[in-house]
Amino acid sequence: MEKRNIPRHIGIIMDGNGRWAEMRGLPRFEGHKRGVGRVTEIVEAVKGIGVEALSLYAFSIENWLRPEEEVSVIMALLEGTLKKEFLNFMKEGIRFRTIGNREKLPENIRTVIEIAEEGTRDNRNFTLQCALSYGGRDEIIRAVRKAVGVNTKPEDITEESIAGLLDTAGTPDPDLVIRTSGEQRLSNFLLWQSAYSEFYFTNTLWPDFTKAELMEAIHEYQMRSRRFGKVDGARNLFVENSFGIPTKWSD
């Protein structure tokens, strides 16, 4: 793996917890417990190689439609994990923040999140973003409402101004988005921010996603050519015929 081409920001859609449990004849919440344990390994791995930020898709805004018992387990796991990891965040200089629609979260979860965010606000070694009650479309709608609320003029609306109103304001767009479990879609994750991200899809279920496969994903990212919509300079010439009309790309 090239040390000079490490993605600054990685987003991960942690999919497959429920299926992991069902395949083993276990309740779905056992998959979520195993998935939480996997997070620690991955955070340590990306932080160790110089990645600046990691965004984890933990709970989508659509997930509120899941059975109440499953949602309660996920919320309890989140609360317990944040309380347990807070001291480690401080020790390691990790800034914790959440993105998503907080109004839908239970009060006790909002309180724990606010304490964790406020306490780690000045940490600068690494940023861990948890997408919780999150939906990309909902995020964009809320950003537009903010713009309207401060009477922003139409001519003042730019990509930069919209980006500054998103939940992720201040965090670079993800260079690499990883999705586990075999699904090949974004599922409403960082729709604006991932416009030019590279994608890595794997059949591995999240509870089985290891540091080794993470490194494989980063290695594949490094092998790709990121042009951000621009034509490769080596092919940016036309061959003209006698009438001066471009006929094909030049190699």
C-alpha cells in the first residue's frame, strides 16, 4: 500500500449485521453487538495509517421503520458504546461527532451524544463521524431550509454555501466509500458529499469485515485514477483530418 496516497476521509456503510446473525440462527441483535465490536478494530486501523476522518453509517432515517425491539437494542448499544469509549476518545485525540436528524432520537441518546461531542470538540488527531438517524436527502432538505431561514439570495447559493450548511460541514468529502454485505448502492448515504468518491463493494458481512480487507479496499483505491470529471491529460488531444475536424482521441 502506498503511504503517499492514503484517503483523507473514508465512509463505510456497515451492512449485514442482521443477516450475519440469521445465518447462525441467532437473534438479529446479536449481529448488531458483533458489529459494534468490529468498529473498534476498523477505527484503530484507519487512524493508524493516517486517514483523517471516518464516517460510519450506523442507523439510517429509514431504519426507524424496523421492529421496535431491534431499534431499542441498537440505541442501547450506541449509548453504552459512547459512554465506554469516551475516555479513549480523549486519550487518542479523537473528535466525535454525529450527522443526521437528531429530533427523532430519544432524549437520553441526544444527551450522551452532546456530552461526547462537546468533550471531544477540540481533539484534532482524528475525526469519527457517526451517521445516526441519517438520510442524505433529509440532510439536503434541512440545509436548504437553513439557507431559506437566513434569507439567502438565489445568486449567493453555491456548492460551497450548501456544503457549509450540511451536517458534515468542516469535514472533507469522502475519498472512498465502502459498503459491506454485497449490496451495491448508497442507500441515501452522503449523497452530496460522495459525488466524486471511489466505491468499494464487498460480499463480506460487516461483523466479518477485517482490517485485512480494509487494507485491500484502500489498496484498490490507490490503483484507481481519480479525474473528478476531467479528461485524462494523456488523452486530451484530438487528431484532426485535412479539414481540421477532430476525428478521434490521441493516445
